[in-house]
Amino acid sequence: MNPFEEKKKREEAIQKAMSSIKHIIAVGSGKGGVGKSTVAANLAISLASKGYKVGLADADVYGPSIPTLFNIDKAEILAMEKDGKDWMLPVERLGVKLMSIGFMVDTQSALIWRGPMAANALTQLLSETYWGELDYLVLDMPPGTGDIQLTLVQTFHTTGSIFVCTPQQLAVADVRRAINMFDHDDIKVPILGLVENMAYFTPKELPNNKYYIFGKDGGKGLAQELNIDFLGEIPISCSISESNDKGTPIASNYDTPECQAFLALADKIIEKTK
């Protein structure tokens, strides 16, 4: 079998493995530290809370966050055999099926992998997980515009992507490059819109006040510039940080205004993928 035939056969196997997933949503950013994993995790929980079957895949192989966000650093990955093939079973928590390279490696150690090696390992991880029937698979993408991002969007039939930035101009400039990559003629992954995280601060004692401590409308202005939808603002909040540290993302606490922000984001993604 020549290399072209091998590649085609591998791609067909991957598509077959992912055929029970209706929508794949990539959550990306131009730089780290903007809360991309927080948005991905809470979006997945919000979609599940609305009755959808949801998976969340941690595609950030160099800095996996999902094990910490869901308090499952030492998850045991079980396996099953189906149709003559061995499959890994995702870990289920808060109504979401989870898979991360962080379940399989020491999260305290650095992965010394070149880009193609990491991309191949991630492709194998995603396509050899038995997701079952899913309405949405949310991909928590690594920051940047490198091998892993290219491999993912070219290998898997991604329904669309959302991007996360913070109000600062540095973050806005980086996410602009990431959006332009996804919109490139050779890639053309639909851009569902842009989310501005850490957009404002509202003290508990002043619930009607918003303080834009990192600047205002950076994400909204970029969305207008690029002619993409602005999907909303997520506040900066001690509650979000504390819930992340506890392994119970804020979207699982329905009484909080932060949860309502993520539910509103989920509603927009549902509307865009009908």
C-alpha cells in the first residue's frame, strides 16, 4: 500500500470513528492565559444541562487543564472492545464525557514532543475514544497557530470554532491571527464567533455595577472588524476561579450570574448549529 492509500485509509477510519458525533466545536485562542479552557469546560457543562449529549476533549497536550478543572487528575482510563477494535472509554463527570492526555501522563512533568508527534498522538487519542452518540464534542484547543491546530481542523470535520480573548489589545492582536488562520482559504473552518472573557468585574455588594478593569470592548471591536459574531462577555470573578480550583466549574452552579453567562453562550451555539 502506497503512502497516499495509507493516508486515505487512516482518514476513513478516523471519520468512521467520529461518525456518531453531530457537531464538533473547536474553542481556540491566540495566546494562553485568556481562560480558553474555562470557557470550553463551562460551555460543555451548559450544553449538557440543556439535555444534549456532550463530550469535551482536551486538545492542549502541552498544558492539559481538563483534569484539574474537573478534579480528576488521577483518572483511570478503562477500555472496551467493539467491532474487533479496542476503544478507550471517556471519564464522565457533571454530565459530560471527558478525555485528556493529562489522564495518561504525569501532569507535573513537561511533554517533550515536537509538533507532529503531539498532533499524531492527539489524533489517535480522539479517534480511539469511544464517545458514543454525541450532539456536541467540544475541543479545548491549544493556543496558537501550529501543527496541532492544523492537524485537528484538517482531520476532523469541525462544525465551527469559537475564539476566546480578553479585553487587552495584546490578547486581541493574538486572537486576530488565530481567527485569520481558521479563515484561511486552505482551512476554512466556520467561525461561530468571539467570546470576551474577564470582560468586567461586578462586586457582590454592587450587583448592578460593572467595572472594566482590563479595558472595554476589545473583543467586540475585533468581532466588528472581522465581521464575525460577538457571542458575549464573561465576567472576571472569584467564584469562577474558586470553582475551577475545586474541580466544579461554575456552570454547574445554576444560581450564579456567571453560570447564566455560560448558559447564554450555549444558547447561541445551539442556535448557530441547528
